[in-house]
Amino acid sequence: MSKQTLSFQAEVKQILHLVTHSLYSNKEIFLRELVSNASDACDKLRFEAINQPELYEDAPNLEVRLSFDTENKTLTICDNGIGMSAEEAVANLGTIAKSGTREFMSKLEGDQKKDAQLIGQFGVGFYSGFIVADRITVETRRAGAKPEDGVRWSSEGTGDFEVETITRPERGTSIILHLREGEEEFLSGWKLKSIVSKYSDHVSLPILMQKEEWDAEQSKQVTRDEWAPVNKAAALWTRSKSDITEEQYQEFYKQISYDTTNPLAYTHNRVEGRSEYTQLLYIPAKAPFDLWNRDKRGGVKLYVKRVFIMDDAEALMPVYLRFVKGVIDSADLPLNVSRELLQESRDVKAIREGSTKRVLSMLEALADSEDDADKAKYAAFWRDFGQLLKEGVGEDHANAERLAKLLRFSTTHADEGVSFADYVSRIKEGQEAIYYITADSLAAAKGSPQLEIYRQKGIEVLLFTDRVDEWMLSHLSEFDGHTLQSVAKGSVDLGKLQDEEEKKQAEQVAETFKPVLDRLKEVLKDRAKDVRVTTRLVDSPACLVVEEGDLSGHLARLLKQSGQDAPASTPILEVNAKHPLVSSLASSERFDDLAHILFDQAVLAEGGHLEDPAAYVRRVNAMLIG
Ligand code: ADP
Ligand code: MG
């Protein structure tokens, strides 16, 4: 193939522009990106060579070589990994083939700091070379291809790139950066070593550099033709815990997660037994922006006997723990394990169960700690990831009880951080159920008329306002022998919390009020399943409840928002016979209007929408005028 000039895909141009302009303040990351690509290329070779050992040719030791040329101002990152064919070079370096990168484009907001992090998360890494280079030349040959089938790819990182065929005896890829004016600092062995040790120390592949020596005659540093590793290269997780410092654990986390903050907690264990494996798992301190995407890739990398097998091995973690980052290195799985095989393997199942338990233990250690710093960490964790644990209650039945203990709530007694155990410890004499209410917002929950009697009696009620709550509640019916009971469902049964006197009074009121109730039922027959007197209310005239097992108005609204058509169950209207609006009903000349107003107000009070708001306004105005 003779020299061809091709144009970058439009999106690539945008990325190039963004990368070179917004990442300048953190320019040294280009080296981390290129070394990580070299390391990926070696992993790929190792993987393909499992079935095709001849791909190693005569160079079985995989490595990366860093070198620089002060005269020509070039910096070269050379690996003997898988390499690229001409088609691959064009596709991988000139177009956005990967969905990750496409998603990256859709997430761009022009906020530079955020964008810089995004670049790491989506791996548009190669282009970061253009931060410091005004031309990048890539020379590569795919493992197994003939020397004459090498490729040279070259670009200034603006509109287009060139490709041509070259002869390249050695397999793998050299990335040659022609440094921009002013970027000479990277032409220093010392500088490069310090960047490697900062970002790439644990890359499980030797990164080699030539030794340097002071030459007194020329009075300058000269390089010798002797290569030596500049990184530790030992996969961190294979070392013994006692040999690893806190800083090393944190640095490793930052390398694998592209997160810039330290993790909240980690766990590192060698597990023996049915299945033998090492796990190094981290809980991040902050939620990534795409946490709510349940299809998002998981954060756990799978290795088999130190050989990298795959990223995002979902089979290793339940979906609700998708925020966990780390490495699992198995001693038993076959090297050529596929995703399909992973789903079915009993060894993988054992790893998944073991790892899930470890993560829960980590969280329990923080949640149950007496230490204030740990407590604060758990509170921070809960703020960012709490909803995922709620997902877990429904998803992971085996651990539902442990998960329930980790849940934290807002209640009528405290705005946040209440656990079931806290609630139970404050439970009233004679109280059996754990009471809760669901609503669209905390304000709506707190203002619910259904809470009035509970507030009057000082009974604590859990306030649920997350979208996932209704779903969680359908999987969680009790805690520690106490049934979870909605205060907006069924009739009020405060059991022993109400004394005999109160009960008798309530029955009497219901009796004398019967004629009014019958009229209300007649007027509202299309809107309410039933109308009854309640002891639930103290200050409000009326509220809506649904029957036990019926769809609440709140859940029906949630389903509707998510595009599902779920008609709300016809509610029951409950009235407070002591309220002046209600007690004056019997003698009112506008009985029908008042009945509808009571109903509409009950809908509004629980955050619902009126079907005919104009009719409501008309009726209220008529009353106001008198
Ligand atoms: P990512 O590493 O996330 O895939 P990059 O922009 O860093 O994204 O790299 C783009 C693609 O270019 C890689 O997926 C790979 O196919 C190819 N590539 C980059 N560097 C090398 C290399 N040293 N050897 C082989 N292929 C490479
Ligand atoms: Mg990359």
C-alpha cells in the first residue's frame, strides 16, 4: 500500500480538539495512557497466544521500552504486544468505533475539569499524546503478520492522518511523539521515571529505560545501550498484605479506576477452598456520573493466574454492587474462559458469593464502627450509593437481611441516617409494626395528613422518597419480627397504642355520622371506593388511602413517569369527623361541592394531580364568595 491520506471521523476531530485544549494542565497523563495501551496490547497478545503460541515469535518476554532523542525531540513508547494491521490502525486510531467513546461524546459538557476525568473513564487515551506532540507517528506490525506487512500511521492531530506500508521485523507498536516546542522537559530520564512511578508502577509488565551516565568529557548525561526496568511490575494484589503500604493501595486504586480521590475502603484477601482466588476490592468515595445506568460495565477486572482476561466481568459481582472496583485473580478458571462460560461456572459463582460477602463486610465495618471518621464515611457512602443497596434488597435474597441492616432512612424523628435498628430501639410500648409512608419528596412525606395521628402519639414513621423505595418495599415485608406497615394503606390499626376509651369513641362517631357518609358515598361514587370516618387525622379534614395490596397513588405516578401504564387503584376517602369542614357538612347547602372539594384536597395533599383542576377552582371560588 502506498501512502494514503485519510480524514479523521468528525467526532475524532472534536475529541482531539477537546483533549489538546482541556487537558493541558495535567499533561503528563499522556504517558499513563500510552503505557496503558501498550500494556493492553501485551495482554491481548498473551491472551491470543494461549491457543496460538507461535504468535510469540522469538520474543516471549513482553515489555514496554521508553526512549527519547534529545536532538530530534522525540519520545518513543515501544511495546512488543499484539500490534495492528493496516485496517486496525485506520479503524482504531482514526474513527470512533467503540460505543464507549460515542457515549463519551454525548456526555461532554464543556466543563473542563469534568471532561478531563471523562477521558480516563471512556479511554479515548491515545489522542492524549497530542497534548505534548505536534505529530505522532505510529509504527506497528501485528503479531503473526509478515515483516513486510508493517504499517506507519502519522498525523498532526488536526484534520487527517497518513498511512503507508512499511517493513517492520519486530512485532508490536512504537508510538513516536514529536514533542511540541516547549515540551522538552519530557526528554529527561529522570522526569519520565518519576511519571512512570506515579502512574504506572503496578502495570504488570516491565517498563524498560536505558541507563544514563554522566559523561565528564562531554559534560552531559549519555544513555547506554543497557535497558533496566523502572517500574515494580509485580501485580500489587499478588504481594503479601504486610508488604503493601496504604499509599500503594490508594495509588493502585487510582490507576485502575481513573478516580482522583482515595477510595473509602478496600479489602485484600487470598481465598482458599472450593475455589482459589485473590481479591482486591475497593469502594469508591464518590459515585461516577454513570452509576444509574444499570447496563454500565462493572468495575472488576478478571485475571487468571496473573494473566489479564477481561474488564468489567459482570459475572463476578451482582448488578447492585456495580460501584465496586478492583481485581479478582483466579487460580482455577481456564485461561480461555468466555463471558458465556463465566455465567455458568460454579467456580465463578463461588467467587461472586465470596466477593459480595466481602463488600458487605466492608460496609458493615464502617456502618457499625464506633469511630466518628468511619461513621462519617458510611454517611457519605450512603448519600452516594444508598439507593443501590435498596436495589440489592430486591435482587440479592440471600443477603437481604444483611442489606436491610445497612439501610438508612429519613423519619419523622430525624432527617437522615436512621437505621432499622435505631427505629426498633425507639419503638413505643405496645407498638408492633414499623410504620412508613411513601411520597414524591421529603416535604410531601412530612406534610402527609396520614401522619397526623402518629405524630400526635409520638410514633416514629419512616419517610420513603426514592424512586426505588416502592420496589424495595415489595421485597421487604419485615425487620426483626416487625411488619412494615404503610400508614396510607388499609384502616388505621394502632392496636395497643390506642386505649379502649378512644376506640369506643371512634365507633360512636362512626355510628352517628353514618347518614353523612352515605350521602358522601353517593356523591363521590365514581371517585372513591368507600368513604369512612378515621382516627388517622388530627388537623386535616380528609385524606386518601388505598386498600392493603392495592397500588398507591405514589407508585402509580412513578410507573406513569417511567412510561408504564398502571391505573391507580380507586382510593378510599377518609374523613375527620371532628374537623369543622366535615362536621358542618350535614347542614351545608352546598353538600355536593364540598364533598368534591374534600376529595380534591386529599388528592393535592398527597402530591397528586387533579383530573379537572378547573372544576376544583370553580367550586372553591363559589364557596369563597359565599
Ligand atoms: P482504549 O485504550 O480505551 O481502547 P485508546 O484511545 O487508548 O482507547 O486506544 C484506541 C485503540 O487503539 C485501542 O483500543 C487499540 O485497539 C489501539 N491501540 C492503541 N495503542 C495500541 C498499541 N500500543 N498496540 C496495539 N493497539 C493499540
Ligand atoms: Mg487506552
